[in-house]
Amino acid sequence: MAPIVSIRNLTKSYASGFQALKGVDLDIEEGEILALLGPNGAGKTTMISIICGIVTPSGGSVTVAGSDILTDYRKTRAIIGLVPQELTLDAFETVWNTVAFSRGLHGCPPNPALIERILRDLSLYDKKDTMLRHLSGGMRRRVLIAKALSYEPKVLFLDEPTAGVDVSLRKDMWQLVERLRASGVTIILTTHYIEEAEEIADRIGVINHGQILLVEDKKALMAKLGRKQMTVELAEPLTAVPDALSSYGVTLAEGGGQLVYEFDASGERTGISSLLSALSQAGLRVRDISTEQSSLEDIFVELVGEGR
Amino acid sequence: MNIEAIKSIYAFEMARTRRTLLQSIVSPVITTSLYFIVFGAAIGSRMQEIQGVSYGAFIAPGLIMLTLLNQCIGNGSFGIYFPKFTGTIYEILSSPISTLEIVIGYVGAAATKGLIVGTIILVTASLFVDISIRHPFMMVLFFVLTAVSFSLFGFMIGIWAKDFEQLNLFPMLIIPPLVFLGGSFYSIDMLPPFWQAVSHFNPVLYLVSGFRWSFYEIADVSPVVSLVTVLGFLAVCLTITAWIFKTGYKLKN
């Protein structure tokens, strides 16, 4: 199946000479959730803004559902929804009117039933006649989402959707993202919160200094780049690693009370069983064993660190 | 053509007018009534008729033009400046709408509002002085063309302005002298020859003169020249607006 969004050699240079994007290539598959990770100023928002028509690219091309974003902008913008990072809303407009306005701008005839459903889904319906300036930050965020959903886009960009949002709203939002995906919407989200990407994304893209460092299936990425670590808690502390165990590369921790062993989770042999038998042969009594996997955050920090 | 989008922008702008009824309708009516009391009744009663028209009636077309220019520039500029200022412009830029449709929405609403206020001023004026309209068709034509071209002019100011200071520069500092020195309150025949010549460089003179001609058939310049001037101004504004959207000037990076 052809990708729904296809980005080829996309560049953006500002008049100041700053290069926000340095030749980005990216394919986004229909129906997936792609999380774009990257530090501030990495180029995430610039890339989204170009696809949506807010920023003019310096070079390269983008197609959405087969149409070029510049020559066929009517077709592409009609199916793209954008929830911007900043809470930009008209202070004096009501919730209902601003959502209906978005629908109209995208060329759709009025559909009060749909808008009512969207507002109810986002727990905004009882605020429909409230002026936007009277809403809290979390409510404004919901309004921005309602606006983007008002014309039923097929591709939805969420630029830092959970920045400054409390835990319960964040959970609501993740559920909403799941529902949208179930209805076939392709979702691209940028985030600083790595656990967010870890929780909901199918694929992870890492972007830094205007370049995509990698795009990979989340599970594959974590298996490939994630390290596993086994910690063996000993009944009696050791002062040095016994010679019998030195070939495993284990290290002592917690004042000799723990042996730490790092292994490759995706490897054919993890070496765990032989290590355990070596332990018992060395006459060491084991009190407890635990394993843990490095998080996406560790992977991310490592990747972005390398790019520096 | 994205008709729904045009309707949405137009309705949004007209709703803003309804929310600020006092400022947008009542205030210009009061201001103009004061002009008629002071210039029409108090001072006007001691002045000679100008080419057979009483002074109060003579200044009516100029006052309507003064209000129309201010309203159109004010609404046209604010309508597009405010989304730029608050950041909600992102939505306009990311919508499937063409330049032309954006302009029709914003400028159409600004011109409509200007015409509503202008009409109210005309009605108010007729309560104070005797007004006759000899060429109703030409009067409406001047009225509408001026409203549209100055709303477009305002729209450009709104895009150009980077702060409220610049936004207010034209309506507060440039338009009043042009209107006052453009024969709104006198015929330029009354000026010394040098200032008469200078006045011919003032575009507002042509608007006021043409508009007044459609009322009383008296004019400082030929009505044809007036009409050509308005059309020329409209063409210049349209060209600049097209350029703004083509290049993204001050709208897009």
C-alpha cells in the first residue's frame, strides 16, 4: 500500500541562514501512529508546518494521499487535521462557534450533530456556549482537538498534544488517539514525553538538527537498541568478582551484595542459564534475581547524544 | 471555490461586529451627528451656499466618505491583524482556501460593515440637512467601490503591521489629513492656487468630489476622473494583495 504521507528530501532554510530541515525523507503509512521524538529546535514543528501549509518549504516535496501539498493544496489540506502546540484561540469566540468555524473553513457544510458528538467525546459539550478565554488550559487543548476533528481529517498531526496537560487529560487523550486510529485515522504526534511514544506509537521517528536519525517499528527499535540487565542479589556480599564468573563480564554493585549482568535480549544466546549454573558451581547463594529493560528514553538519549 | 470557507470567514467577521455594536455602529453615528451640529447648524448657518447647496448639505458626502474610509480601513486591517497577533492565523493558512477566497471573506465583511455604517450616517445626515441624490446609481457605485478598495487597503495594512502602533498609523495619522485636505468641508476653489494644485495629488479629493457630484452635480474634478481614480486604486490594492499571498509576505516563513 502506498504511504499516505510521503516526504522527499525536504529542506527549509530561514532568511537568517538557519537550516531547520536538512533533507528529510519519511514515509508515513496509512492508519499508523507515528511518534516523532526530538529535542527542542530539532525541526519537528517546522516539518509539520510545511505539510499543513503554514511554512513554505525551501526544497523537496511532500505528497499526502498522492497529492502534492503545494500544487494540490486544496485536496491535501482538506484531509489534514492539525492540533498546534500553542494554545492559540480567539478569546471572544464560543466553543461551539470556533469548532463550527473550522469545519466551514475546510469546505464542509454545517453538521451540528457531528459537532455535538465531538464535543461530547471531549467532555466539552456543557461548555459549548462558553467564551474561549474563560476556559482552562486543558479545556483549550481539547477545543483545539475538537477544531481539528470537526472536518473528519484522515491524517492528524498532534504537535506536543500533552505538553502542560494533567495526567487524567493525558489518559483521555491517549484513549481518543486509540479511537481515532481504530476509525482509520493516521496520527503523527510529536512529543517530549518518551513514555507517551512508548505507550501509544506503532513507529518511532527520532529527529535532531533537522535530520531524521531513524524511523523504526517501536518494538523492533526497543529490541534492537534496548539493553537488558539482570541483577543477582547475593546472600553474602563479595569483595571481588570470582574468577569463574569473570568471562561473563559481570560487575559488582551495592557494596558487593549484587552482581549485575548485561545481555543482548535479541541475541540467540543470552548466557543466562550458563551464568546461573556458574554461580551455583562457585558456591554462591542467590537471594533474588531481577531483570530490567532499558526504556525508550535511554535509547533516545543515546541516539540524540551521538548526533551532537 | 470553497464557498463554505468564504461564508465562515464572513460570518465570523460579522459576528465580531455584532459583539462590538457600541464601538462599531453607535460611536460613528454620534461623532457624525456632532459634526452636523457644529459645522452644519452652528457654523453652517453663517456660511454662504456653495454652488447653490447649503453648507450643511455640502459637507454630508464628505462626512460619509470620512466615516466610510475609517471604518473600512479599521475593519479590514483589524480582521486580518488580530489572527496574526493571536496566532489563530495558522488555521487560515492550513485550510483548503485560495487567496481570493480569504480576501473575499475578510474584505467582503469589512466593506459590508463600512457600507452599513455609511448608510446609517447618510440617514442621520438627512435628519439634519436637506439631502438630494441626483445620480443614485453613481452614488451607490462610488459608495461600494470606495468601501471595497479601502477595505482591501486596510487588509494590506493589517498584513503589513507588525504591532498595534503600525496598525493605527493609517486610520489615525494619514487618513484624517487626507480627508480634511481633500475637500470634504470645502470646495478647493476656496483655496489659494498653490494649495489647489497640491490638492490634486490627494486621492481622497477625487473620491469626495465624485461622491458629492452624484448627490448635487457639483464637483471639483470631473466625475469620470474620480471614477477612474477609484478603479485605479482598487487595481493597485488587488495587485499588491495578490503579491502578498504569492510570496507569503509577513504571513508565512
